[in-house]
Amino acid sequence: MESLLPIIIQLVSGAVGGNVAGKTFKNLDLGTLGNSIAGIIGGGLGGQILSSVLNMSSTGGLDIGSIITQIVGGGVGGGVLMAVVGAVKGMMKK
């Protein structure tokens, strides 16, 4: 279970990041469910990418630095992917 905790942190942070971005950028908002789904996917990807860039194990330690990295990577990744999906959806409506 310990090895799944960083991934769970990334996914939850991604969902939060997606919803925060959706409420911040009303024109890109996908609704709560859409923001959450895009955020979860982006959070997983963003957390993994940040862990790789910082050369940290995404399934490893639970020190405070690793936890913060997972939260930041997940939240930012979730927000970015939600914004990209929202922008693409908006362009397709035109």
C-alpha cells in the first residue's frame, strides 16, 4: 500500500487542481466531473513527469519533500490538462 500512496496523492491533487483551474478560468470549465476526470489524468501524468525530472522515485519514500513534490506535480498537471482540454473543447464549438 505504501507504494501506491504517492500515486494516490498525485491523482487526488490532480482532481483538486483541475477543479480549481476550472473555477478560475470559467471559459474553460468542463463542469465538476469533467474537471475532475481531466485533473486526475493530468495529475497522474504531471506527478510522474515531475518525479522523473527531479530524479525522485514516484513509488518510493514518504518524506515531506516527496509528498510536496507529488502534490505540486499532481495539482499543476491536473490544472494544465484541464485547461488544455477546455481550450480544445471551446475551439471545437466554433
